[in-house]
Amino acid sequence: MSETFCKRKLELESRITDEVGLGEEFEVSDVFVDDVVDVILNTGCDVSNATVWKIRYEKPSGGKGEWSATLDDDPTKIRCSNVVFDEVGQWKIQACVETPIAKNYGRIVHLLVKTHL
């Protein structure tokens, strides 16, 4: 019998907007440490003309990095497949979209990654 698993999808709001002072978003999810997840960020605007799409993160321990992303079927969303959240606690996640003349950042989303029972 072949091994199968259900791949999880996590869709969050990391809007790139002209409005100032929107603050940060807090998400409580059913993501557990070491889950394999497709992360989809809704930027709130068409980012199909960008040349680079990234999802930036900060781990609960303070380590920072980024995942390369792709444009989703919806041109307002970017996707990173097969992400593994390897630490329990509060992660910070942010969309980053680059064009030849600018970098644009979405709102920071706080994501709580839980431990298994």
C-alpha cells in the first residue's frame, strides 16, 4: 500500500495597499509544527506584472528568511508550496513583490504554529 497524506493549504491576508496605519494581522490556525503546507498570501492587488515574488518570515526564535513564491491562479495571490513550519510559536509572515523599479511589502501576518499532542 502506498503512503498518502493530506497536503494542507494556508491562505492568509498580506495586503499591499496605499492605506497607512492598518497595523498587523493575527491568525490562529490549525498548523502544527512540521506540517507540510502550501502558503498562499492575498496581496489585495494584481501583482502579475512583478518580476519577483517572495514570502518573508521571522521564526519564533528570531531567525529570518524568505521563500521564493510564484503567482497563483488569482493574480492577487502568491503561493509557496511545501513549506514546513519547523518551530512552535508565533511566526511573522509578509508578502514581498518586486518590480524593476520598486519593492512592495504586504502587511505582516502573525501566525501561531502549534505543537502536537
